[in-house]
Amino acid sequence: MSSESAVKLIDDLGSEHPLARYRAVDALSARREEVFDAIVDLLVRGNAYQRAGAAEILGRWHDARTFDHLVGGLKDSDPSVRARCIEALGSLNDPRAETPLLLVLQDAYPEVRAWAVDVLGRLKSRTARQALYAILEDSDPNARWHAADALARSDGKRAIARLMPMLNDPDPGVRALVAELLGRLRARTSLTRLVDLLLDRDYQVRWRAADALVAIGDARVAARIISQLKHTDMGVRWRAAYILGGLKSKRALKPLLAALDDPDAQVRGRVAEALGNLGDRRALDALQARSNDDALAGHLGLVGEIARAAIEQIEKSPRRKATRRT
């Protein structure tokens, strides 16, 4: 390599300034044939910044010639470099990466283990899945998070039984993710536990559970959700209305009509929205009575505006014969 500009960029890879490093990575990535040998050598001989940058560049190239060099980088003394090498190996989509990555699962740094988990999840082999099962009980929540996500992607509905116990994980981030994954997988076996999570101490967990219940769409949980329309906590009542509207449960009509008189404007707004989703013309009079409610229902807007939109939604919906309540 003789280009003075390339030499300067390699020097910038070792800079203390992040922006200089990012620009150098972008520029060098576009000059593969000119700097290939120099970048490979840098993965071994550069400072920590340069080694990490070299690993990122090698990953961007998707070049099979870099495989052995990246595997060697898994033993680097700097955990950030090891993590970048793992990410780069994942970009190669080479099944040979499984064996060295399985060894990385014993790395002392949680960040490194988490990256390995993510890449192993893409390989979808039986051995990789078995390793991911073990990581579900890793001491680090970030590693558990990545393992749960990887298993949901690789195993689909087969992962449900493994994910269910993680709704009790001590880390709220893990609980929230698992609730989301179970909703995505339409895991009806998780309904009871998801309803329980509506009262979780963490806000994100409560909302992910609510979204999961709507995604699963099983109206059998409506009875338990309806009772929450009278909860002392406004947030619980608000989420209950949101879920009942998403489920379109006919048995929720009368409780929702009663909840239109909730003392909290945000709850009234969400109830009006839910009634619009139900599409039942029996709600029209009650919604009309709320059409001039000028209280602000948070980000939803004014209660009256939401009520008028619900009226329009119901009036545009086709008339249906009375059906048995669900």
C-alpha cells in the first residue's frame, strides 16, 4: 500500500476522536483491494481503536478471505475488538463460525457473549440452539435478552415454551422483550401471565404486555381486562380500554360505555377510541354526549375530537346482524 491518503486514514483509525475514526472506517471500506493486506495486518498490530476499526471494515467487505483473521481476533485482549470480530463473522454467514463462537460464550465480558448469541441465532443449527438455551439463564440480562430474541427468530413457535418462564425474569428489559416476542408468536398459552404483567412495576413491561394481548387477539381474556376499567390507577384503566378496543370484544361494550364517564380525560379518550374500534352503533348516543368534551386526553387529542372520530368510524362501518357475544 503506497497511497499517502490511505496511510493517513489508517492513522485516523487510531485517533482519540470518534468522528475521525468513523470517517476513516467509511473511507477505507470503499478501498478494499488497495488496503486489504494493510487492514488484515492492522487487526493484529494496530492499537485497540485500529483493531476495532479493522474488524468493522473486514465485516463490511463480506469477504471469505477474512474468516481466519476474524477468528483469530476472537482472542484479542480488548473486548470491544472481540465484539467487532464476532459481528464481522456474522456478516460472512459462514457455518464454520459456529465452533469458535460457541467458545466465545464463555467470555468474561457480557457484551462479547451477547454478540456471540446474536450471531449464533442466525446459524439455526441444533448445536447453536442448545447453546442459546443455556444462555437464557446467563448472569447478564443483556445476554439473556439477545438469547431470547435469537431463539424467537430461529425457532418460531417452538421457542414459546422456553420463553414463557422468562416473563418472570428479574430484569424489566428482558420481561418487556419476552412479552413482545410472545405477542409476535401469537402464544395463547401466555395469556394469563400477560394479563398479570399489566400490573408489572415497570412501565415498558406493562405496555409490551398490553400490545402482546392485542396481537394475540384472544377475547377470552376480556373478562379480566374489563374488571381493570375500575382500577384505582388511571394507567391501568387506560391500558384496559386500549386492550378491549384492540380485542373488539362485544362483551366490553357496556363496561366501556360506563367508563366514558371516567374522571380522567386520558381514560375517557382511550375509551372513546375503543368504542370506535368495536363498531357497535349502540355506542353512538353516549359518544355524541361526549363530542363536546374539550379536555385533553394526552397525545390522543381532545376527548370530544376522539369521540367524533369514533362516531364517524362506527357510522362508516357496515351494519351487522346481532351476533352472540364473545
